[in-house]
Amino acid sequence: MAEEILKEPDGKIRGHLTLSLLAVAFLSSFGSSMLYGYNLAVVNSPAQYIKEFFNRTAVRRNGTGLSHDSITVLYSITVSIFAVGGLLGSLTVGMLVSKFGRKGTLVKSTVLVFVAGALMGFSRICGSPEMIIIGRFITGLHSGISLSVVPMYLGEIAPKNLRGFLGLMPSIFICIGVFIAQILGLHEVLGKEEHWPLFLSLVVAPTFIQLMLLPWFPESPRYLLIERHNIHATITALKWYRVKANIQAEVEEMQEEQRSLSSVQTISVCELLRDQTVRWQVITVLVINAGMQLSGIDAIWFYTNAIFENAGISVTQVQYTTVGTGAIEVIAGLVGCFTIERVGRRPLMIGGFSFMGVCCAGITLSLILQAHVPFMHYVSVACVVGIIAGFCIGPAGVPFLMTGELFKQSHRPAAFIVGGSLNWISNFTVGFVFPFLQMSAGAFCYLIFFGVCVGVAAYVYFIIPETMNKTFVEISQMFASRNNCELETEPLALADQLSLKKMNGYGAVEAKMGHKELLEEKYTWSDEDEE
């Protein structure tokens, strides 16, 4: 295999995509991020069957069925409890990644999926609607954890020039998860009454594959060096992800980040919010994560079927049209993933939010005029598709990527807690408030989403610098002037002053001991090395 890290004519380090990096990105996204998208959509198709199960259970237990309102409340709890679990899961991220590491957290959290899958899969046999609700809550816990940990993990193992590409892979798999749930929910596949427990419990399949394969890959090198001070594990991890390259430049960049930290201990959320040196980074995380959910994408997804039916599409064909929108999500996500390292983060965010804003205004216009202008029905369909495409091409994944990029090692877990929890709170708020907003404002409710989209696009344009191909220290330096502070640089502890030499096919790890004798430990670069 070709060398992983090469020096370009401009002297900069370029990282190449290796099989190890691609495999870890695939496994972590496939077994974790994809489940979030799947669980968002999986309850739509079997909704009527689940409601009937609730009613039959009540008849068996009490002798009488449930009222329509009671069934609606139970089903609403079943759907929304997922977001409650996600919020609680996101609040545990800082503690988990500090104790178990990034990969360790993903591996250990798989137990939640197996428990949830068993509860939902056997709920009908046991005649227990409570098992479905508890299972949805537990899957929410897992999604709340993985939505933050996966982009954190991929952002730390990726070379800086591939951080955007790998960082958007989770959002692609979220779209794939929605798409798979839409396909499996078709009546010809698993959309029949007898299949809904299997449909809900299929989440265990990708998680099992992840559990079997992901533990064989190493932990984040940044976590191992900066937080665990484990030099040998760091070198081993970099060997996996960078193959036979000269990794000295990357280790020196990690050490530069370590020197810039006032503390290598992970700070709490309260300490993050009080830290004036990252004030604008925190504001940015709040704006882009809240904007992602308050852009109206959840409301659009929820009412897609109604909009398509109003456009004249028959009820029997709506499910296939919905699958088509799922395919558009995947395609738009792939476009964003393969262009982000060419055009940067800012254009995808500004363009995505601006296009969503225009389409939100278009929906308002079409809904007002559709009674008088027949073709406006199709304009509303086009605007729905436009909002979904605009969201998936940038705003769906870049906020998670930027949350990891804007902070250094000690601040990153707390930043993901803030961004993740705000994301889930905003998600729940839109789902709860939108029906009342629609009743009171009618077609004009989409103008609120138009304002949010335009506001976030303007914030990105005027405030956020481009982070493409920048190290974490360089990104912090770009924000330093706006925060009216200078980055602190502290000398490393003697044991942490690491340098590498390459000679005769062997790498040597040296601890610089000042005037004392250097302690050198041989480290082989051959493929036969043990981890």
C-alpha cells in the first residue's frame, strides 16, 4: 500500500484514505449512526398495527378497549420517548468517553441495542405494550450517545484533510437508516401486521456486526496520547490508521495541542460555559445545532404524506413516493460528503440553510395559492423535496463535524454534550409545538422556519471561519482574536516530550530528558508487530 502521509510541494502534510480508516468509519456509522435514522422512521409504517395491539392488550387486561384519545396518547409516548432517551444519552457522553474512550464507548453501548431489540421483538408474545415503550427509550439512549461519539471518534482519527469526508459519513448512514426503514416498511416487505415486532427489533443486526469487528481496531490516537499519556498505544493506533508512514508530524501536532491546553483533564459543561476563551465556539455550537432542528426538517418529515396527498397522489402510492424522498436524502448526503473537502464547510452550511429557507417560503406561497392555482400542489411537493435535499447536503451532518472541530481535546466532550442535548431538546420542541403552530398560523407557520434558516445562514457567513484542512490548534487560533484572548502554551511534562526517529526500517520512541540520558525504546514498523 502506498505511503499514507506525503509531503506536498507546499510543505503541508496530506493524509490518504486507507482501508483501516474507511473500515472504522463504516463500522461505527453502520452500527450506531444508521440506527438513529432507522428508529426515526421505523414506527411510521406499523403505526396502525401498534395501536391495535395497544387496544387488544387493554381488552384482555381490563375487559374494555381504549378510547381513541387514549390510544393516540400511548402511541405519541411510544414515538416521543425516543427523544427523551436521546437527551439523557447525550448528557452521559462526557463521562463515558473520558472513562472508556471513544471506541470503547461505542462498543460498550451496544448492550443497549440488544436489550431494546429483545424487548420490542418479544413485546407481542408477552402481550406487553410497556416493552415497546421501554425499548424505544433504550434505543433513544443509544442514539443519544452514538450521535455525539461517532463524529468525535472519526474526527480524531482522521487526517485533517479527510476530517470533513469522514465526519459526514455518519449523516449519510442516518439517511440510509431512514431509507432502509421506508423500504422495509412497504406492505410487500415487512409492512404486514404479523411482521411489526421483527421490523422494530432488526436494529440488533447491524449492531452485532459492529460488535464483532470494531473491537479489533484501535482507540483514538489523540485520546491515547493527550488524555491517557500512553505513547506506545498512540504509535500502534497511528500505525493502523496511517500504515507505514512517517507519523512524526502528526505526533508533533498532537503535542502542540497538548501544550496549548491549560489542562489535559476533560472539563465539565459548566466549566465550558464559563470559559471565555471558547465563548464564540460555544455560541456557534448552540446556533448551528439548534438551527439544524428548528429549520423545520422534522415538521416536513412528519407531514410529508399529507402534503403529497394534497398534491393529488393516491394514498396507496404515497408510501412509494416517501421512499423516493428517502433516496433523495441519501443522494444529497453523498453529494455533501464527496464535496466537503473541495468546497469547505461554510458553503455547504450557507447554501443548505439558504436553499431550505427559500423552499420554506415556497411552501407557504403554494399552500396559500393552491386553492386558486392548481399547479401549486406540485410546487409544494417540489419544495418538500428541496428542503430535504438542502438539509441532507450540509446542515444534516456539518454541525456535528464542526462541534468536534471547534474545540480542543479537553473541551470536546463537554461541547458534544451541549450540542447533543440542545439538538434533542429542539427536536422534541418542534414535534410538540408544530401541530399547535400550524393550527394557529396555518400556512404562515413555515415562515418561522424560513426566518431560522436565513438567520443561521447569515451567522455562518459572518461569524464562522472556514475550518477545512486546519488543525485543531489552528482553528482555536482563528477564534482567539474574536474571543479577545491568546492561546496558552505550557511546556509538556518530561515523560510526554515525544519524538520519533526512522532508521533502517525501525521507529524509535524517545523521551527527552533534558541533560539526562535519553531513554530509547525500539519500535518496529513491520506488519508483524503486535498491537
